[in-house]
Amino acid sequence: MTRILECEELKSGDCPADWEKLPLAGERDIRVCTVCLKAVYRCANAEEARLRLAAGHRAAVAD
């Protein structure tokens, strides 16, 4: 499972959705959240995810 980090909509931590089940957003490593309708970027590691989150993006990382 690829976890979506820091869900803004739920305001309770990580999103319960599985990134791999979200619809594609035109590129291999980008999906669209069906709740907030934002792009969610699959990150290779925790550091990349931290940088995405710091930039205001949605980020997902594999468990």
C-alpha cells in the first residue's frame, strides 16, 4: 500500500485511501485524490515526501 500523508480534508493524519487505487492524473507517479481533487505525488522515499509536503503538494510514500 502507498500511504497518502497528512490529509488536509480529514485533519486527522494520513489519508485512509490507497494511492494505487486513485485515478491517474496523466503521469505515472501522479494520481488525483477523489476527496479533495488534488494531485498526489508518489515519492521514492520519506525525504522526497517531506520536500513535497513542504512545497504544499500532496505526497504518498510506499510502506
